[in-house]
Amino acid sequence: MSSMKARWQIASLVVVAVATIVVIVESPSNEPVYQGKRLSYWFRQYAQQTPQMSEATNAFVHLGGQAVPYLVRVLERPIGPWQRAYNFAWGLLPKSQSKKLTLPNWRDGARY
């Protein structure tokens, strides 16, 4: 009987954990939106120098002061160890291979 009770408790905890994750992931962001896309999308387009760079610039201009808190948060975020490892490995690749991958995040100006 206690094994059945333990299973129910574990199942309940799993359901609560999954529900919590869904709420966190799906919660509305306070990130500004331009043409149906979040500012993070436009920031990536600009940072990766995609063909949508000029549209990303338009997004920044259109959003104006709304974009500033988000951009400050992104730019102040430190580069993590995985990103540093990627930056280093990307720099070791031949140009023919590195151009197939996403550009590294050199935000702090350092070359690893």
C-alpha cells in the first residue's frame, strides 16, 4: 500500500514540475516586439550580420527607448564557459569550415 502511495507522490511531483516548467517557458516576456518578432530575434539578425540587418536597425529605431533595458541586459550578460569554448574552437577552424557555423560572440572584444 505504501508503495502505491509513494508512486502517486512521485507522479504528483513530476506533474507539478512539468507544469512549473511550462509556465516559466511560456510566460509572456516583457521583451519589446516589432513586426511580430521579439527584440532578441532582431538583435541576433544584427549581431550575426544577416541579410535582415537593415530591418533589425529599423526595429531598434522603431522601438526606441523600449529596446534599451533589454539591450543593456543582453550586453551586460557575461559570456559563459560554453560560449568561450565555442569561440576558441571556431577560431581554430579553417575558413571554409568556420563560415558554415554561427559567428562567435565576441561581445567582450576578446579573441580567445
